[in-house]
Amino acid sequence: MEKTAVLVRPVSIGRKAINIFLKYGIYLVFVILCVGVAIASPVFLTVQNLSNVLLQTSTVGIIAVGMTFVIIARGIDVSVGAIVALSSAVAVTAMKVDNQPWWMGLILIFAVALAVGLANGLSSAYLRMPPFLVTLATMTVARGMVLSISQGQNYWGLPDFYPNLGLGTVGPLSIPVVIMLLSFVAGHFLLSNTVFGRKVYAVGGNPDAARVSGINVDRIIMMTFVIVGLFCGLASLVLTARLNSFTPSMGTGFEFSAIAAVVIGGTSLAGGEGNIGGTLIGVLIMGVINNALNLLGVSVYMQDIIRGAIIFLAVMIDALRNRYAQNLD
């Protein structure tokens, strides 16, 4: 019996160590990354540069909050960048071409984003269409509508509300950064402290068991896509306000950055696992990497290669994490 106890104890300790690393290792990675970049470029730790990192990650960070809900519920949304562009296109053309007031543009941004999110949710939940293919189709349609509505033109010089929002500050923080942080707080509360959040985890963990326990699985799945649509509308508002303009290419690549940030932060593509705090760290890691590439003078072409490699590594790490978790069970 004593020999058995001696053999089991190291295995138990090893499992605990692996579990701790799988759960909190991302925070260690973030610290090591920041230290490494600070050593390579002394400019990194300046207040102005750190503020720029937060500002540049604000839009993707807001989207990533909504994406966390969708991925935990076993879905995915690759249309988020197109939703951002379409919402801005409708709102800005209404204000610039049809002379609508600023508040009408504000309403249109959220109305369009919520409508697309609802369409994605209904198709995925009630029509049982694969989320990836549904949102891929939505992305293509939305990009086409952006060009059709704007006629491929750029618009700038929006009503004062927008530049005031995009360039304003609250204490030492810019308003877009404050909006991003409040989005993370709201997302954390909704996911971790409400019945709806527990149902999202249940649906993502085992949809059949959730359905048997009385959870309306289809409604929960639909609502996660509506939530990501809401956050896309908020991200579109922030981006449009920051730029004080609209361009048809806006939002390009946001979907991959948001998905990578969520997965890097520990949310499993298999569903049922993840948290908003991890997503925040994932967003900051992506922001620090992008900032480091610029500070170190890496060419634009190489930056695309590196970002693609990061997305590949994020998916690979998620697959390995799931495999080890199954083995430990």
C-alpha cells in the first residue's frame, strides 16, 4: 500500500501542475512577452506607447468580448469585421448623403449590427446551419453591401459627436479604451454572474445534456450571436468615431484577430470553456505583438506572415490543451 501511495502522489502533483499551467500559463506568457519587448525597445514602456497599445486594441477587444460568448457555446463568427464595416457604411452614408442627424447614425449602427447578428443566430440555432458557413456567407454579403451602399467612396468629417467620442478622454484614458474596459466588465458579469452565462457554458459543454435539463439550447445559441452583433455595433461606433470617417475596407481581418485573441486567452474552440479575463489577456498579447512589430521595424509583409502564424499557433495550442485535458480526465 505504501509503494502505491508513493507512486500515485507524484502523478497527482504532476496533474495539478499541468492543470495550473493550462489555466494560468497565459498570464505568464503575457508577462514574459512584455519584458522581452521592453528589453528590445525601451520605447515600449513609455506612457504614450502603452496608451497607443490600448487604443489600437480597443476595437478588436470589444469584438472579442462578444466572440467569447459565441465560441463558448460551440459557435464561431467570421462575419464580425464585415458587420463593423456594414454598420458604419449605413450610418455614415445616411448622415453624409441623406443629411440625417448624428443620433440617427448612432441608431443605424446598432440596428444593422443587431440585425446581422440575429440573422446569424437564427440560421445557426433554428435552421441548424453550420456557424462557420453561415457567417462566411454573411461576411461575403455584407462586404458586397458595403461597396454597394458607399459606391466604394470614403467619407470623412462626421458630426461633432463622433470625433468627440473617438478623441475624447476620461482622465488618463481615451474614451475608446474606457468603452473597451467597460465592455469586458459587462461581459464578465453576464458570463460569470448570471443564469444566462451558466446556460452558455452548459450548452457549450454538452448541448444534449443541456437540452435534457430544460435549457432552451436554440435560444441560447441565437442569443450569443445577437450579443456578438451588439458588440460589433459598439466596435463600429468606436472605430468610426476614432477615424472620424468611413472607408470600405474598414474591419478587414478583425474576425481573425478576435478569434485568435479569444483562443489565446484560453477559450476552447470545442466549447464549454473560457472566460472574459483570459480574453482580455489574449487581446493585450495580440496588441503587444502588433506594437512590437512596429517598434522593431518589421516589414508590413512579414507582419502578415507573423500574424497568420500566431493564429495557427493559437489553434494548435487549443487542440493540445484539449488533448491533455482529456488525458488527465
